[in-house]
Amino acid sequence: MTEPVFVVDGARTPFLKARSRPGPFAASDLATQAGRALLLRQRFEPQDLDEVILGCAAPSPDEVNIGRVVALRMGCGQKVPGWTVMRNCASGMQALDSAVTNIRAGRSDLVLAGGVDALSRAPLLYSEKMVLWFARLSAAKTFGQKAAAFLALNPAVALKPVIGIMKGLTDPVVGLLMGQTAENLAYRFGINRAEMDLYAARSHQRVLAAQKAGHFKSEIAPLFDRDGNLYEADDGVREDSTPENLGRLKPFFDRKYGNVTAGNSSQITDGAAWLVLASETAVARYGLPVLGRIVDSEWAGLDPAEMGLGPVHAATPLLRRHGLALGDLDAVEINEAFAAQVIACLRAWADERYCREELHAAQALGRLDEARLNVDGGAIALGHPVGASGARIVLHALKVLQRTGGRRALAAICIGGGLGGAMLLEAA
């Protein structure tokens, strides 16, 4: 399991904010366009891949095993296996981890792995009452039976749609929306509204600065829709997202006592991200450049009601295994599900009692230098297409190392259901 696994290259789509209607691209469209752009600039043919692994949390019914669908659409040929993984918010990171495992096991040498979701296309569903009514209508044989079924229909109740994404963002075990779990963390760690809004505003400011400096250009593959319209930049970031403006928004998840708003939460977004992973053998065979290396990964479980602390629970044993402290990291990407969630992670690492009781550490891990955290902003400003985010933060962490001359990075993500994922990365 010490076989080196190299990241050769990567690309992602612009992250497109959902705007109360289905977006211009299905999930397979997003993954196909980004994947094609990435594969076209490689020194190998798409058919040379050993497998394609795609994470997706919410594929549409006509994209079952979306990994295979996209592999065929990208021109990988019928003989390259394509498959799909799902670990909620970390589906893209799980795809990378699965690729690493197969490369180290000797089953693959060259893998395209990543994640995608088109959350703007999350379905509206019929209620259970409406489904049962359809069943009764289907079973009716005579005119009288059909008429009775129609008369029994209460449109005001039965036709009220169930919003699919709200179902997906609600934990079925503890019955909480993800934003309510962030409220739990804010209460536990004493995080106030002003701190949340200040962090959220900083995310927007950092994305705007990164866009102006061109820091995303090397990783974004522009998109074209069916009408020829071009999408070449992340469109959720706002120049007017100041602490003052964000402070005017009303709480969304706990309207009476809460502080988590749409403005200090990640955005519902469409997007895809891919990385090319290779063994040492494949790097030599094709003469591939190397962006960096995935050194190790870790997965953790915790209370679903405090799922936002997942990065702490996954990253801590990972760092411990390699004898590293937070100060040894040159760059850290923590997916910004909520401002309160990221702040809570920072406070948990600095809290001796939490580290001792929850992480079984002898002492607090200390304070992470926030100048190294999400240096180009995060999901609050960019958006969080659930299946893609885990792959995006790995790709961007490596890009930051490349740009800054850093050596070591951490990418970590919280996962609905009470899970955390983390990857330790090294520069080329």
C-alpha cells in the first residue's frame, strides 16, 4: 500500500448556481464536457484508461450508473469500465480513493476519477398520497370505480409537490436538515452570527481575488450549452456579499433562534471535477507530467447531528499517522458546507477537552493558520455540487501547492449522515 499514486492533471467545470429552475446542463453533460477537455490534452488515448470512476450523489433516473454513461460519451470505448460511487458530499473524494486503492492493488495503472452533480435538476416528487391515488386509479376497472377514484382526489393535498433536494438534505436518522446540524455546532462552540457572516464574506472576497488573478483558469474547462452560450467562470460569487449585507438576511433553518442563513451557507450548484491518477508505471510509459501525489486518506464517523465536524475526525488520525501537526501543512482545503461548520472545526482542533474526549488525543492539535485555509475561497462563494466538491478541493489544493511552491496539503470534507473524509497530498 505504499505504491505512489500520482495526480497527472485535472479539470472542472465552472460551478453554476441553481436559480430556481433546472440549469442548462444535466450531470452527464457537465462531466462529459469537462472530461473531454481534460482527456484531449493528455499524452494517452481515452481508450488507454483502465477505468473511469465518477462520484454522484443525485444522478437522474436516465443516468443510472452515470460513470459508465459518461465514459462512453467521452470516447473511452466499450472496453474501459465506468462505474459510479456515492458517499454523499464526499462522492468525488470517494472516487479518487477508489482509484488509489485499485492502483495500489495493481488492478489499474491509469484512472480518470472525479465527481458531478446537477442539483438544480433535483426532481419534484409526488406525495405518497398522490402515488397511492395513482395506484387506486390504475386498479379501477369500471367507469364507476374510476369516477369514485377521481372524486376521492383532494388536489390541494395530493398535488403538493415534495421537493427532492430538501429530502436529500435532511438526515433520515436524526431528522435534521444539514443547516440545522450547523446550528448545533454554532451553539456548541459559541459561534455568533457576526462571525459566520464575516467568514462568508471572506470566502467571496477570496474567490473574487482569485478570479482576478487568474488562479482558476488552469482548472476550469469552459462549457457550451445547446444554444452556443459560453459558461467560463463560477457564477455564484458576489461582490456585494459584505458582512453588512449578509447580516440583513434572515435565518433559514431555525427562523426563531438560529443564525445560519442562505448567505453563510454553501450554494446549491451544478458542477463536475475530474483528476487523472496514474501509477509510477503509467507515468513512465506515457511520459506524463506530475501535478502531485495522493499520499493517504482517512474516513471517519461521528454523530449525524454534528456532521460538520467530519473534517476534524478524519484529518486528525491521518495527520497523526504521518507524524504531522497542523503547522506542517502548507495549504488546507476544508469544504465550506457552512461558515459555522468550518469555524467549529477550527475551534474543535484548538479545544483541549474536545480533542481529548472526542479525538482521543493527548492534547489539542492547536490553531490552524487561516492564511493557509481555503486561500482562494470555498463553497460559500463557489457553490457545493455535492458529488463534485470532494474532487474539486483535492484538485485545487494541488494547484495551490504548485502556485505557491508549498510541499504538503490537506483536503477535508464533512459528509451528511455523520461522516468525514480527508486526503493528504504532496506537490510534485
